Amino acid sequence: MLFKRKAKEEASLEGGARDPTPEGAALLHDEFGLHQLWYLEVRLKEELARAARADGIFSIACWRLRLLPGEEPDPELLRQAAQLIGGRLRTYDVCARIDNERFVALLLEADHNNASTVAFRLKADLQVQITASGRWQAGVATFPRDGVDGDTLIQAAFRRLDEDARAGAA
């Protein structure tokens, strides 16, 4: 498991939530209209297998609103961010919300340069179009450059978020 899930998400997975039929389509998206985290995990595993088999490339981009310690983001602000991020990505890219402050997207067929362009343009759009007390950060990791398994790629993308934070503080 790449991400920690809530108990209700685990229960829905055990109940067959992976059904992509119209009846199961509601289970594919969260309350903000982004993909559920379990679906991102499934697609990441599939893409890892495909890329390894066919010498493919893909990237993971992530965004985070950096707030003061103890400060919680407004749910409406997160909804706006989810709509902006989801609306600017290609229809076949997979985007999900990880927690209260981080979003992640699986950018298919995107090398590091292309993924960085997408991630940092979206970061700029988030900063300009969504009024928040904090600053938005972005990070990118690319297969195979930054890792060849899901956990390594996700952690590399999160490290890049921290690097972006340090660069913005300087």
C-alpha cells in the first residue's frame, strides 16, 4: 500500500469498490471530483508494469498548500484547488487528493521536463487564482529517473515539495 487509507476506504475496497461500471463510477471519485486514492494506486501499479515492460516514461506531480503549523486549510479552498488541478490536466491523467493539504497526479507519457512545466504552471495558477494565506508548492518525480517503484516515486515527489519550500523561503 502506497498511501494510508481511512478505515471506511479499506472497507469499501473489500466490498468490491474497484468496479468502474456506471453503478460503481461514484466510487471512483471523491467529494471534490478527483479520483479516489485507491484508484490512483491501481493505475500507478499498472503504469509501472507497462513502463517497465515497454521502456516507457511517466511522472508523478504533487502540489501542497504550505500553511503555518496548526493551521487547517478551508474546505472550500481545497475544493477550488481540486477543480483547478483536475480541470487543467489531460482527461487520461489520474489526479487524487492525498490528505488535507496534498494533491498528486499521475502524468502518463510525460518526461521530467514536461511534467515540471505542468506542475509549476499549475502551482502558479493556484497561487494567483485561489486566495490563501499560505504558498503553494509543487514537486515532480519521473520513472525511471527518480525510481522504479511506486513508493520511491511518491517519496521523491514529496521530497521535491520540501525542496520547493526551501527554495521559496530563500
